Amino acid sequence: MALSIQSNMASKAIQNQLSRTNSDLSVALERLGSGFRINSAKDDAAGLQIANRLNAQVRGQEAAIYNANNANSMLQTAEGAFEEMTNIAYRMKELATQGANGTNNDSEYTALNAEFDALSAELTNIMTNTSYGSGTTLLDAAGKFGAGAVTFQIGSTAAETLAVDVSTELGEITTTITGLTGLDDQTDSTATMAEIDTLIDNIGAARANLGATMNRLDHTINNLTNMSENTQASASQLMDADFAKETSNMTKHQLLMNSGISVLSASNSTTQMIGSLLR
């Protein structure tokens, strides 16, 4: 190459290389500073799009886990009420069975009926006042489960839902409680025994429905947790910076910058050496 003071191609080439090295160093520093491999679309346009979809799925799955746990809590509240109703029905069956015996007199029927009526009133109270959250009733005709199917969102897509419907059982339970004959005498007590059996069966059917749903929700939560974990891992592989790799890149580009600056300084002194030819 001819010696010239009009242009210094060596200096220009080194400046271009320094610009590229500085850009690569900036990328490495940005990744180390943020912890992400992809900090803007230009870093990996396709990877960013995929990671965004994965992160959206993770957010939906985490919300679905929260929903499923809330659904479980609501179902447990209702099932707990049914459990107490079952215990009350057992005692009512005992009273009705005692009343069906021919050894009782009027005073004994009065005592039996007084307790029976109190228990019946408590059954109605449980059906009317069992609630979840901010006063949302569960078991009465206008409550969550009494008005029809309750749909829970248990996934990150609109199709992932779970419907629970015990309204038919609740209607039958209410009807049975309202129609209890009582223990006024032996005949009424005998009729009431069969009515209590029907009540216990209806409560058991509702509890079985809720129990099966709660078991399913437990499996749903486990599956959602597993999916969320794996989906988050996939997004992490795309988005997260490899600190060992980026530290190595930073060190490499820092060395290249230092050596490039030294060589640029030397190349810029070439014109001074050309000037010495004129002396």
C-alpha cells in the first residue's frame, strides 16, 4: 500500500472494528445488567414472540391455580355444612326411632318433638345462611349452588372450565326439610323415620358430588402447577442470559477494545512518520 497523507485506511479499518467491538460489548453489558438474553425485539424477534406467548400462558396458569384453590375452599365450605347437616339428621333419626316406639306417652312426645323442631330449624338455618367470602350464600335457592351450575375457570384458556351442579339435590333437601312430619305421636314418628332416611340420602348425594369435584380440583391444581413450572422453564431458556457466556464475551470485547485503541493510536501516527520523509 502506498504511503499517503490524504487517507489512512488502516485507521479507518480499525475504527470500524472498534465500532463493532463496542456494539458487542454493549450487548454483553446490557445482558449482564438486565439478566435477560433478549432485551428488545432486535436481539431475537422470533424468540421474543415465543417467550411472550409462554409468559402469557404462565400468567394464566398461575391465575387458574388461584381460581382452583378458591373453588376448593368454596366447595369445602359447602361440604362442611352438609357434614353438619348429616350429623343433625342422624340425631333426628334417633329421635324419630324413639318416637316410633309404643312405650312413649304425651309428655315424652312433647320432649322429643321440641328437640326435633329445634334441629329442623337449625337445618333450615344452615341452608339459608351458609356463605362464602363477602356474604355470598351457597345453599339457599338464590345461592351459588342453589341457583344452578357454578362454573369455575381452571385453566389459561376459555375452554378449561369446571361446572358443578348440586341444585337438584339442594332442592330435594329443602323440600324434605320443609315437609318433615314431626314427632307428635307414634304414627307421625314412624312417617318421619322414612323422611329422615330420604334427607340423609339427598345430603349424601350432594356431598358425593362435591367430594368428587374437590378430588378433581386437587388433580387440576397439581397439573396446573406442573405445566406452569415447565412453561416457565421454557420461557426462561429463551429469555434468560447465560452469565458465564456473557461474562466471557464481556472480557473478550474489553480486551479487543483495549488492543484496538492501542492499534488505532499507532495507525494515526503513520502520517507523522510520512512527514519525516520531507525533512
